[in-house]
Amino acid sequence: MEPAVATAGEGQRFKRIPRQAWSGNLELGPLLNESLDHWPHLNELVQCYKADFVKDDCKYGHYESVASPSFQNQIFEGPDTDIETELQLCNARHSKSEDATEDDTPSTSGRQIYETESSGSSSKVHCSLSPLPAYEAAFDWENERSLIFGQRVPESIPAISNSGLKITVKVLSLSFQAGLVEPFSGTICLYNRDRRERLSEDFYFHMLPTDMQDQGSLDRRGVFSLDAPSPSVCLLIQLEKAATEEGGVTPSVYSRKEPVHLAEKEKQKLQVWSRIMPYKESFAWAMIPLFESNRAGGLSDAASPSSPLAPSLSGSSSQDSIVDPISKLALDGKVNHYSSGSSVIVEISNLNKVKESYIEDSLQDPKRKVHKPVKGVLRLEVEKLHDDHNDVDNASEGGSMANDLNDAGDINNGRSNRSSFDGIHSSVNSIAIAKKDAHHNGHTSNAENVDNFQAFDFRVLTRSEPFSQLFHCLYVYPLTVSLSRKRNLFVRVELRKDDSDIRKPPLEAVHPRERNTMLQKWGHTQIAVGTRMASYHDEVKISLPALLTPQHHLVFTFFHVDLQMKLEAPKPVIIGYSVLPLSTHIQLLSDVSLPILRELVPHYLQESGKERMDYLEDGKTVFRLRLRLCSSLFPINERIRDFFVEYDRHTLHTSPPWGSELLEAINSLKNVESTALLQFLQPILNMLLHLIGDGGETLQVAAFRAMVNILTRVQQESSDGAERNRFLINYVDFAFDDFGDRQAPVYPGLTTVWGSLARSKAKGYRVGPVYDDVLAMAWFFLELIVKSMGLEQSRLFYHNLPLGEDVPPLQLKEGVFRCIMQLFDCLLTEVHERCKKGLSLAKRLNSTLAFFCYDLLSIIEPRQVFELVSLYMDKFAGVCQSVLHDCKLTFLQIICDHDLFVEMPGRDPSDRNYLSSVLIQEIFLTLDHDDLSQRAKAARILVVLICKHEFDARYQKSEDKLYIAQLYFPLIGQILDEMPVFYNLNAIEKREVLVVILQIVRNLDDATLIKAWQQSIARTRLFFKLLEECIIHFEHNKTGDNMLLGASSRSPDVEHPASPKYSERLSPSVNTYLSEASRHEIRPQGTPENGYMWNRVSPQLSSPNQPYSLREALAQAQSSRIGSTARALRESLHPVLRQKMELWEENLSTAVSLEVLGITEKFSVAAGARSITTDYAKLDCVTSILMGLLSRNQSLAFWKAFLPVVYNIFNVHGATLMARENDRFLKQIAFHLLRLAVFRNDSIRKRAVVGLQILVRNSFNYFKNTTRLRVMLTITLSELMSDVQVTQMKFDGSLEESGEARRLRKSLEEMADVRSKDLLKDCGLPVTALEAAPEGSSDNRWSWVEVKHLSKCLVQALDAGLEHALLGSVVTVDRYAAAEGFYKLAMAYAPVPDLHIMWLLHLCDAHQEMQSWAEAAQCAVAVAGVIMQALVGRNDAVWSKEHVASLRKICPIVNTDVSAEASAAEVEGYGASKLTVDSAVKYLQLANKLFTQAELYHFCASIQELIIPVYKSRRAYGQLAKCHTSLTNIYESILEQEASPIPFIDATYYRVGFYGERFGKLNKKEYVFREPRDVRLGDIMEKLSHIYEAKIDGSHTLHIIPDSRQVNADELQPGFCYLQITAVDPVMEDEDLGSRRERIFSLSTGTVRARVFDRFLFDTPFTKNGKTQGGLEDQWKRRTVLQTEGSFPALVNRLPVIKSESLEFSPVENAIGMIETRTAALRNELEEPRSSEGDQLPRLQSLQRILQGSVAVQVNSGVLSVCTAFLSGEPATRLRSQELQQLIAALLEFMAVCKRAIRVHFRLIGEEDQEFHTQLVNGFQSLTAELSHYIPAILSEL
């Protein structure tokens, strides 16, 4: 097929395409060049076959798209990924290794990377990327159109023959063992060996001896056409050779004599004779089967390896052209073939020898005599061509998928190169030919070589399809002549015009065998040598005259060749003639037998002369021949011939004027048999249209009805399943030329006839079944009408049209347009009526009407078409029935697909595009419809249209895009007016609508947008709601775990299986594209055969019911409706496809986010200028979008663009955004910035840091400080800590700080880094971005000190949280650490009252679980303190600063400095709003209860005194009464404690030292632990061992240091852990720590004092002589005093020791101290005032106890031991006199007090204690006696 050539002759609209003649055949001229004017029907026929095709270029739309944008990989980082850096490293490595290929790049997301996003960032990035190309990445206009119901599919230009397969054969060589010496010739034809029937005419070839060979003679190829591969089809090759030998000619033909016996004269005759009549004898034959019998299923799997058409040739694809290289396989051991490129070289070695003449039919006879095979080889080159017609079908119906996937790199090839249908056609064609590359002999196989011989395909005559070429010839095959004696016989064939004179030359009508020679007067057969039964296998092809008359006939002359003639000049002897009149044998194929006449007399055809004729063989019919008539001019069908004759008579006005014969002929056409009707379809239609155009009314109606009848038959009888039959399409699209200006146009007549018929129907007349047929074929008539108008328009305006201007519209006559309106109205009514009955005809008719309007838009004035459209819309107004509404949508879909849709005018000159306004109205109406499929369809129509405009090469200028955006802008207005309609859509539909909205807004100018934002606050807010929906619906998430079977929103009319949803976010057509591509399993270019493609297992290997690829498995799952996750679906995709899809998704998501960001920035600028209507107090439009963007997964490109935009927005609207009303927004922004500060990717993390700095700057700018921001950041940090994983497991199972926590700390520290200027530059911000100077002032409020403080506070909070998290599972074991963890958190979150309180309460609960009541109470007091402080700060309570101070005495953590901070820092949802007097009272009461449980009653009293003022202010007397009762009870309890003889102890205290690396932070630290009073030293040792053994792994041992001496950590064994535990005593506030006395705790007498301790002591005895133990004289004492950080009871059970001091006492001081202590105890007992006499019992008991310990004889050891130690022997000499004096004085005083005590004892005792008293007295006396040895003075003292 040559590419279509537009010839000058029509306007731009029509293209003339020259018809191809049968290439290689002689011009059919001479006999047809007579004048045909007397035969109008012949004129019509010849015109029909010879005229150029006229093709309407606009009919099927014309679309040139721009190249699709190249998508870059968008990087989506998670907290723990850094794909950006990995890519940079990859690229660096890439550039180093030159030979590395793209595939080597390690991919982070499981797919290859194309390009990375450039690092340059700017707030204008959003201009670069549009969401639409990524959303509709596989947009293919052709494909989208093909889904419209009733879509017209173009047909390719009618080919010469519609066969599916063409084979070219070229003879390469013939070689024998001896070498080829003689010239050979032969024929090749296609032959069906089963039916023994020729399928094509003969292709002649000649072979010369090798030395005479000229290359040209062999270049010719025979081209044979085939319908479909079949094992019975073969090549029949018949070879013949010139009968010459060394000495000239083989004499055996001409003479029976041996050559040696020939006379000289005879030899000369022989020479002459052989020149005149060169004799060729049959030599050999062969049949080559083209296809193997076992695989003749169809094109795709026919052609076995052993047939010459190996898979490369007969397979259905012209692209997999390479067979196994040079596969040498034999067929029956005789045929070898080699392959080279796409052709196969066949070697035929099974040539069958022939010795006698034969007919083809007899070759396969089993009885036939078999001769030895010829020892030679014939080499042929066989090549398969795809027929053009077929290829175009593949291109149009097989979908564009095949092409799309061939190019993995080009994403959007669906859009590229779709210029026009012919474009596709020719490009496909060129592929088919280009693939046949150079062959082994260096010549390219040029299938289009003009020299090629196109063998006529005889099956053209039996096919039911219109003839498209002019052919008019007769093939004559003489078969046998049976005579009674042997002859050397040959037959001459000629065509004669009449029988008047045999001597007149015959017509030159016989086709020669040689190329490039003229037609000849006759043709000869071969000579049958010496036989009675002469057989022939020759083919004689005769051209016929245009009009066959009864006189035309064939004459056969029979010659006998003999040398025995007496004549001098050798001449064959005529032995007879046969005659065959042609008009008697009008059949396709006829076998005829004729008698042989001896002589031909003049007028031999006439019956009258028959008797006089002399016949051979008694007049028997001895001559058998076969005729094959091949004519597209001469119908075999008689009815058609009659019609032609009557048509001629009517046209030439030779028939009677009423023309009844013509009417009869027209009516009888309906009975013509279908093949004949189809073959002459085009001329018959032309003639009928001629009659409709200018016949009378009766004829018009008859012709119209006949035409309807014919069309209906054609549609039904040659149905190919399409709504529009391809033969009819070919007629309308190519053949119909409206008589090429030879006659008035057809459309007025056609509309009139049809219109009157329609009106008759409308009026209720009976019009018969023909009316339904008219409706079914309406498409044909309407397309004819349109083409007729178009042709007239082109002819009218072509000549006077300036170059480059469009053809003006055709002005229709008023009557014609009215007629069209009426016809349109009638047809609309039919659609309306029939639709309601649910007839499918109605929907087809609806599409037909739509295409009618579509076509008219290009031809007549568009406003006239709008009248038709308006008529349609009125008929289908509003939300009508579902079926009708669907029709309406299809109608609009078709019309709006018009090439010039965008440029259409309005109905009134002032209006904008009428069609677009109707479309928007209807689409919005549909979106409000309940029918899901229609909503989906409406959304799809919208998206496809927007895509079509967006990618249209004509509309790439910004002003064009703006114009289009303004056309569609009203749609956004409608959606904003009716938002529920939008919210009612499902996710897919929402995405479709949103992507359209984004595209419209993207192309709008700022002025239009601002105008839209000026209407009302609510409307502006709704606009931004839509943008929020965009963010939500196009968010990028890596896993698409939605269900497999999403509703498919492809055209609901076409029954598609729901296409599986590989991707949620991309357009439905992408999912269709992916499933198509998966089905085709096409290997993209550039991937190796053995690459990572899915290799499909051979179907034979797998069991029949088991799917053999993952894809099939999925298909099965889908068909059986087994839901599967989208992830499995995605995994099932071919990696290249999956990669494409993910690339599109990433880009879509990024583009949408950037687009929304860009719109928000425009809005911010407009709001800054106060030029729009919005809520300026909150700017909720901006804040909600920013929150939406921040909270979604975004790409790196987005983050780079985000920061400058946020900076600008804060610059303009900082005051509003930082205000209290926007707390929630600020908190969210802070939260997300902190979240991003955790990211591993440095680009993102840095931007987060700068983002935080921008917040700080705004805080300085508007509040002069960062207090409130600190609260905000502390809150968000606390929220973030629950999201971020701050710990990670180590190998040994313990926890450690995670990377996230480290990065967060780093970011928080970087916030306060003074060197951030470079960072600002990197982020695209000005260097001065952090300067906080309010307008009009130059002082910069930014303070690095404050920022550092802020940073420190946040890091502290982070560390506290981290520490708490690191405790992990240990919390249950180590309650101390747990409590400390809570305490640190509470302290870290102190700036935020809510959080502070929350952690304090956690701590309180933890203490209560441990039964540490005092600590729990302290927590409650602290909580109350926070609340009181806030209330006092707000001045709205009953308390004052004094009250806070008194509370601080109980709990020192309570801060007396009541600043405004707590109240200033109130944040929405946090802070003072929850801090009320009632909550303070609640926690005070809790503290009261807990202190009571701890028996610390004096604290309870202070707390009650804080509660009382509240009730006083409220006059709650009942509560006051309760309080006072409670106070009474408290004071009584205090009295009771004090009165107890056993001093009250509220707790025990232990000093614990930690030594060892494994203790971590505790190593080398000392703590004082407060334990319940019943915990002894052994208990706490056990408890702590248990805790720390659990913490320390097996490799370390825990030791307890048994004494309380000072530990030198360096002297301990490394690798061991040590605990030192010592009981300590609390130190009273006023206690003299330097006193040498021993401490007795109960000595602190009676005042109510708070038991608050922060100093502790313990005494350690030691000796200085190195002995571990010594006597009293060597025993020194060390007193250690510890100061803790804070006082007990505290919020925790242990406090670190911050200071340790020690005193040493000498042995004698020790001794004095011991004695003084006892003395003091006794004196204390004696002087204690007792209230009443009845109270003596407790006093007696304690007195007895002390006395017994002092004077009982057995206890002498105490005082006596002191005397023996210091007052005797050597130690006494060491004492200084002062010490001696003090010791003696102490002893004397002790004895005196004892004496007094014994007297008192005597007064108090009763009868029962007399004996005890006696013992005491005796003891005292003996003690005195003992002491007198050392102190003689004692006796006188006592």
C-alpha cells in the first residue's frame, strides 16, 4: 500500500488516494478504451474501479499530541530511609564505571531509578509538574474513543485482495550433478492438492545456463495471496526444457529417423523448424506443501519448522522475524530450507521426472507411472509478507497496547504518533517491510518491487466481498484431445470478434509469457509428442472486450508437427478447429467438451451453416477444455445484468418514460444471491443513488427502498460482528464520490425521500418493515449525506480559497435544513420511544445521530448544528430515565470529541462555547445521579476531554490553556454550590473530578482565581475543602492494600470484565492499560531474552486446570471472585510495568501536593493584599491546607518547595497564625516539624530545623519571647515521643537509644546553632530570614541565649522520655528507677501544667503501689501546688502567695515565684483552663489522706489549714465542720505520738553507695533511701541485691561491702559490682553535730515539728593501731554527715548525696560521750512533766528500763569498763589532765543521777516491785564500791 497521497482536487478536508492496479499485470486498456458513452452502466463500473478513493480526513478525528513529559523518580523518605544519599552515591559510582548500565543501580524501592530530582528548590517549583500526565499516564485518544458506545472504527483502504497472507517466491537456481547447461523454464502456482484445484494463475520463470545468466532475469518474484494457512495448500512447480541437444534440436519430435539417417535437407528443415516453433518439453514437477498438516489451526500456530514457512513466516506476527539461524531441516529428506532474515531458502531435491504430456489433475493419480527422480536441486527463496489490510486491523483492534509496551522508556506512547489513521496504517506497513532486512545475496527483498508478478488469486471470484479492482479476462485451459491416431499435437487459442472471415486477424488479447511485451493475437500449448491422447497443462490468459456480444468467440486450431511434409517451407499441418461462443459460457468455471471441425467456413457460428460442416472423429466431442471467467465488469448474475441494461436504457432515455421495467429490475435486486450482490455492491449503490438523486418520486422511493433492502442484507449476510459493516464503511469512506461533479449532489434527494418516509411514520401511516431497516442502517445514510455535503463544500470553495485559510461552512438551502431538522426530530423520537423499551437499536441510533452532528459541525454553520443539539437536549431534558440519560451522555461524549470542540462558538454571538456549557451542565447533573455506572462515565468523559485538550499539540500556548480552563471553570462553581453532590461520589469518581479541578485551576490566571475567592467566606472555604480532598485522595503510600476488584469505570456499555485495580490513585484507564499489557506479556525493548522477565512455562507441561503463571492465577482468582489484596496484584505485574506504575503514582502525588501548595501561596498573597473574602481572624483556609500537606507522606521535591512557601506565608500572616485562635494549627505545624527532625534524610531534617527556627523567629517577632512556643514545643515533643521509637533492642536483648532519638536530639541542638546562615541558603531562604524586627523598627528581637535555653529544655524533655523508655521491662523490678523516671518526666514537662500534673500523678500511683505513702502524698501536694500557683497567678482564687509559701514548706518543689508564664502559656487543649480551685482541693484532700496513712499528722494539719479558706469563702459550713473535726483528730494523733514511751519513727534511712561500670549512671554515686519504718538493714540488702542482680548480666558479680567505711573506688576489683549499705539517722534542724554524746532520737522533746530531713549521720567506730577491734582505750569514732539534694519526704524514695562531712572523736571523748548520753537519758526521764498522777505507769516502766541498763550489776561492763580502760594502768598516763577531769566529772554526775532515780523509783513502786528495787539498790552499791577503786572521791560525793 503506498502512503496516501493527497492530490490537488479537493479542499483540505478530502484526500484523494490513487488506486493501485494489479502490479505486474499489463494495462487492461486496449479492449476497454472504446467509447463507453453508450453503456452508462459500464461507464459507472469502470469509473467505480478506476476512480481515486476520496477519503474524508476529518471524519475519524485527527489528534496530534505533544510528547509526554519524562517523569523523574520522586523520593519519598521515611524516618529511617535516606534514598537521596544512596542515589547520590550510586550516581557517583555510576559515573566512575563507564561500562555500568542503568540496571546496575541498586534500587531502594525495589525498582530501577531513572533520574533523581534536582536539588534546586524554589517556591515556584509547583509550576513545573502537572498532575494530569501522571494521573492519566497511559492516555491514548484512539483507545478512549474506541470505548464510546457505537464508536465508528475506520477501515483501512480496501486492498486489492483481502487475503491475510502473502507469499513471495523467487527462483534462485537449478543445479544438476552435471551442472545446468540448457535453458529451463517453468511455472509456479498455488494449488490445493486435496481439491486438485488451482488457486492462482501461473507465474512463469526462465533459467539460463550459468554462463549466459543475466542477473535481471531472476530478480522477478511471484507474489501469491492466501486466505489462511492450510496443509492442503502447496506450490505446484512445473519445469520444462527446450528440446535441444549438442547438435541442435532433438529430432525425435519432428522425425522418427535417427539423427544419423537424416538427409542434409531434412537437417536444414529441422534447424528452421526449431527456430520458428521452439519446442519445449515437460521435464519435471514438484509439489511443496507450505504448511504442515498437524498444526493447521490458524495463523498463529500454523507453519511447522519443517515446512518452508517456518514460524517466522506463517506466525501472525511480522515482528518476531528470526527463526533458529540457518536451521537445516528436511522434509521427507528431500526439501531443505535455510532461513536468512525473514525469508526462507527452500531446496527442492524431490523433482519428479516427466516423460509424457499430462494434465495437472493426473499428477496425483495413484495409478500414474512413476519415473526416476531427477538428480538435481531447485532452490527457491520463499518469504511471507503480511498483507497491509491485516496489519491495520491489528493496529486498530489489537489495541495500541502492543506498541506501547515495546518502548519501556517512553511512558506515554499511547499518545505519541497518533496523527491520523493513515499515519498508523503506513507506519505499520513500513514496519512489515522494514523488518525484512538484507538477505544473503546482498539484495534486499523488496516486496513492493514493481517488477514483481502479482499472481491473480482465483478465490477473489468466490469471496463475498465487493470487487475493488477492474479485471476482465478469461483463463483457458485446454485439457485433452483424444484422436484415433498418434500425432505430435499442439493447440493454438485466439479470440475473434465475429465469424465473417477466418482470414481476418484475431483480436490482440492473449497475454504473453514474457515480461514487458504486448498482448498477442494467439497463444500456444506445448506439443504432445507421438500420442493418441494428447494432454495439456498450459494456461492461456485472454483479455476480454468491455461488452461481450453474442459474436465474440474463441477459436482453437489443432496443429500436427511433422517433418514428412512434402512442402518446402516447414509448416505445422492444421488438422482441425474448434469454436466456442463466449456468451453461452458465462460461468465462473466451466469444463467444456467440443467436437473438432476439419474446416471453418464463413459464418460458421450461425445455426444454418452447421449441417455443412465436416467433423473429425465422427463429430464426437473429443476436445476437453476448462474455462475460468474473471471479470468485475460482467456480472454472472442475470438479475444484475437486467438491472444494468434497464439502467442504461433509463439513463439514455431509450426506455418508455414510465420506466416500469426499471422498477421491476430494481425490485428484483432484492432477490439477487448474496455473493453476486456483494461483488457488485459499489456500482449498484452508485446507480441507485443516481436514481434517488434525479429520478422521479416513484423511482426515488423504489430506489431508496431497494437500497435499504440491499444494505440490510449486506449488514446481515456478511456480518463481522461490527455495528457498521466494513464493506459499507469502505463504500462511504473511500468509494463514494458523489459522481465526482458529473451530477447534482445526492444529499438533497436522500434527505427528502427519507424525510418523507419518516414523516409518514410520524403521522401514523403504515410504512412497512422497511422503516426499522432504515433505522438500523441510518448510520450509512447519514454518513452518505454528510460526505455528499462535504464534497459539495470542497468543490464550491476549493478554487477561490486563499492559501492556508479554512474552508467556510456550507450554506444549506432553507428547505434542505428544514428537512434535516424534521428528519432529526423524527429519529430522536424513535430513540426516545425505543430506549424506554430497552431496545439496543435505540442506543445505536443515538450514537449515529451524535456522529451526524459531529460530522455536520465541520461542514455547515455550527450554530445550525447547535439547533439540532438543542433539540436533542430539550427532548432529553433533566435527570431522565437511566437508559435515556446514558444515551444523552454518549451523545455529548461523541460531539465533544470533535477536533474543534474548543473553538466552537456560543449559540448567541455574545456567548462562550455552547457545547462546553451543555456538557458541564449535564455532567454535573449526572454526578448527582444515583446510577453509579453513569457517574463513573460522566467523570471519565470529563477527564478524557481535559486530557485531550492538555496534550493537544495545538493548544500548548498559555493563552490557549487559559481559554480552555475558563471554559471549564463554571464546573468548579457548580460543585462549590452543591458540595453534597461531590461528597456523595465514591473515591474513584472523586479522584477523577479532583484531577480535573486541579488542572483547571492550574491553567487559570490569578485574576480569575481571585474573583472566585471574592464571593463569600463559606465559598472560599469550600474551595479549599476541595484542595484538602485532593491531598487526601492522592496521598502516596507505598502499599496499596485495597481489594482487588474495584468497580471498573470503563464505559459501562461495553461489557468489560472489571479491570483489576493495580493502583488506587491512578486513573481507571491506567489500570486497564496495565491489565492489557499484562495480558499481552510483551517484552519491552532492551531487555534480554533471558532477563528478569516472566518466562511463561509451555502450556503443554502444566496440568490443564492449573494456571501456569502468576498472572493467570490472578485472573482465575478474579474470575472466581476471590478477593486478593492489591499488593499481590501489584506484585503480579511485570517489573517494568510495576516500575512505570510506581513512577506515575509518585509523580501524581508530588504534582498534586505541589499544585495545592502553589494555590495556597497564591491565596496567601491575595489575602495579604486583602483582595479576597475569607476569615482573616483565623485564615483557616491556609492553616487547614498546610496541616493537610504536613500530615501526609510527601516527596523530597515537595519538602524542598515547602519551606520557602511557609516562610512567605508566615511573613505575611505571622500575627494571625501565631495568635491564640490558631493554637491548634501552630501545635500541628510544630509537631510535624519535630517529626521531620527525626528523619534520616539530611535534606528533610535540615529543613525541619529551619522550620522550627522560623517559628521561633515569629515568636520573637510577635511576643518578644519564646515562652509560649516553648510550651507548645514541649507539648508536641511529648506527643511525638509516643509516635517515635526512641529505643532499640541490642543483641543481648537490652535496650539502647535509637537512631531516631539521636537525630531528634541533634536537630534540637542545631536549632540553637548560631551558624545557620548557610543552612538558610541551602533551604532557599534569605540570609536575613531569622531577623525578628517588627515593622517600622530596626531592633532585632532574636536572642540566641533564649533559643539555647529553649533547645536545652526540649533536649531535657527528650532525655527524660528516653530514660523512661530505656527502663523498659525493668520498671516492675526496679521501682526506685521507675519512680525516678516519672519524676524526671514531670520535671522536664514543668512548663506545661497538664503534662507536669500528668507525670506527677503517674508518680503518685507508682508510690501508692509501693506503699510509699509519704512520697505519694508529696506528689499530690506538688499537683495541688501547680494548680494553686496558676490560680494565684491569675488572681482568681481564695489563696495568696503566703498560702503557696506554706505549701512549699511541706513540698519544697512548689515554686513560690508565681510568674505569668503558666497562664501566658496556655495552649488550646492544655494549660490553665483545667486548673480550678476544685481540682486543687481534690489533690489537697488526696495528700491529706496519704499523709494520714504515713502517720505524718503535722503535714495534715498544714493542709487542712489551706482547705479551710476555700470553704470559708464559699460559706460551706458543713465542709468547714468536717475540716475542724478532722483537725481535732489530727492534733490528738500528734499528742498520742508524742506521749508514747517508745519514740515515734516515721521511716528508716539508709545510705547506699554504687560502685561498678554495669551500674551505668549510678556508678560511684551515693544515695539516701527512705524506707518504711519496719525495714531493717537485712531487708534492704536483700531487696537491693534482688533488683541489681536482675539488671547485671551473668558475667558480673554483685558484692555487698559489709561495713560503712569510706570506699576508694579505684581499689575495687574491675568487672565486679559493689553495693555499700549503711543505716543512717536523720539530723534535727537544731542539733549539735559536734557533740560527743551518743544520739538518742527521742530526746527531741515535745514540740510539733515537721519531720523534714535533708541531713543524715552515722557513726563508725575505728582504731588507729590497725587492729580491727580494740579495747575502749583504742576505740575511735567517725561521725559522717550527709547532705541530700532536697529533703525527705520527697517526690522520690531516694535522693542523691550532694555533700558529705566527717568528724572524728578520740577514745576518751567517746567514753565521756557514752556516759553523758546515759546521764542525759535518766535526767530527761526524771524531769519529764506528767499531767496527772494516774499517768505514772508509763513513767515507771521507762525509768525501770533505763535504770536496769545503768546500775544492774551484770551490766557493769558499761561504766566499769570505762574506768578500767582509762583510769588504770598505762592509758591513764596518756590522758591529758583536762580529759581526766571531764571523765571523772561525767562519772560522778552519772552516779548522782542514778541515786536520784532510785529514790524516785522507790516512791513510784508498789508491793510487787519491791524485790526489783532491792536488786537496783544492791547493784548501785556494788557499782559504787567498784568505782571507788578508781575514784576515791566518789564515796564522799555520794
